[in-house]
Amino acid sequence: MHGHGPGDPDPRLPTSPSGRTPRWVLDEAAGLPVAADPWRAPGPPPRRRRGAGLRGLLAVVLVVAGSLGAAFLTGAVPWPWDRPVVVEPPSALAPDRSATTPAAAPTDRPTPGAGASAFPRGSVPAAPAGGGAHAFSLFQADGVTPVAYDPCRVVHYAVRPDGAPEGGEELVHAAFARIAEVTGLVVVHDGPTDEVPATDREAFQPERYGDRWAPVLVAWQTEADEPDLAGDIVGRGGSVAVSLGEGPRVYVTGTVSLDAEQFPGILDSRDGEATAAGIVLHEVAHLVGLDHVDDESQLLYPETVPGVTDFAAGDLTGLARLGQGPCVPEL
């Protein structure tokens, strides 16, 4: 496909002492276990290496109905039909208790409908006619429909600049622009942030980001910051999905971690900028819901492949489908 086999040296890249072209393992997709407490992910999952058969399991917060039910049962929020009964006519000095007390706004998620539009904000491009190999990280209850970001909302992202290599932020912006182009999602950069990445990152941070889901956090980290970037792992990406009751799950925020120690060397190699751009694009594709495939011609192959630095037909087919997720204004 590229004029050389997968193990043959590529004249455009430096070679290792063995004479083979170096290949970076792109990531371990950010894996977080199912959370029982709505909107929060528990502690870090057991690490899995690529050779053990990576599958990017993303955080799934299944329901909020349980917590809402608990609030109703404890009296924190009145049932809609629970109105006070007045046995004796109130005196002129007594307060009027005939009106229903308004329900308190949720404190574990944004005001329902905040930032939602009535229709998808962008247009999904047509998928390549021939299709190709692609896989999704998470599915709805039907086992067929992939979980995706809500197309009726803007996908916001913020970049923590600490540790970024020269030109690193431009790579990030280019990757998000490309993902918007191929999914139809509307993506907006919110600017820099000083938020420190954390395994138990809150999806809703009103003190920092206001009454909305926290933006996607993009950060440059070292192996000391993020042990999953050990060895030849150069990036991780994934999102948190939430739902209301039996409703569809949607991604609301996520994290992309890029290796601050390895990227300078990648950028300094021959065709390094294209290789680095492909790595960031790979991670952002994980963020919106694509999983790894075994086809080396696709960007979602779990290792860098010389010459494969942009989405191929299979990647584009999956991304077009991810741009057609459900609109869930109640979230």
C-alpha cells in the first residue's frame, strides 16, 4: 500500500539499531468502569496493554433516575402532585400555602436543556461509498447504535498548555477542526484552562465552567503525571456518557492526554509533523467514539503506520455515523 511492508524501514523516518522503522503505540483508550454514582467515575481501572486486546471502554453513567427518586423520597424535591392540603381556611396573616413549591435545580448536572438547540447544529457529510473497517467504543442498549455526542449541542474543548511542545496547540486545533468536518459536530475552543487532569474528573464543574457540562480537557502529560503513558504509549482519549433513566446515552465531556515527553522527538523526526498530527487526530477520534481496528490502512489502527496520517474510508464511515447521534435536550 505504501510501497513497503509494515516492518520494512521507511526512508522518511529514522530507523532503530535493528533497522526497523520505529512505530509508536498510539494509546490505551481512556478506560473507566461503570459508575454507580451519577455523573462520577470511580477510581482508575486496571491497565491493559495493547497486546492484551485493547477495547476502549469509556465511562458510562447509566441513570440519574435513582438519585432523583431518592431526592423525592426524602422530601428534598416534592412530587408534582404533592400539594399541601388546607383543612381550615387560612387567616389573613397566614402565608398562602396553596402554590406548588418549585423543584430545586439539579446540583449534579446542568440545568436541563442548557445549550441545547431544537435541531442538529451541523450537517453530517456522506460516508464513503465503499465503507471500510471501523469500530465503536460504546453502544446503546440495542447493541447496534453507537453512543455519540449530542449533535444539537456544541462540543466545547479547552487546552491545558503546560508541557505542550512547540506547535502542539496548533496540532490540537487542527485535529478538532478535522473531526468537526467529518462528523458534522460543531466544535468550539474555549481557550486555555488550568484544570489538572484527574481520573475522577467531574463532568459538571459549575464553579469553573458555569452551568454546562465541563468542556473536553486536552492536556500534555508525562509518564509521572499519567502512568498509562508509560513506554511507547503516546496518547489516550475517551469520553464520559450519561443518560436519564432508560433514555439514550450521550457523551457530554471527555479527556485527551498527550505525551509531553515523546512528542518533541516525534516532531523532530522526518515527516514528524504529519505523524504527530495523525496521532492527535487518532486520539480525538477516540474521544468522539471510535475504537481500534486491525486494518493498518485506517488511522484507528493502534500503532502509527508510515503514510497513514489522516482518516481513511473506514474511519470516515464510522465518524459519519457518530455525527448522527440522538439529541437529548433534557440533559
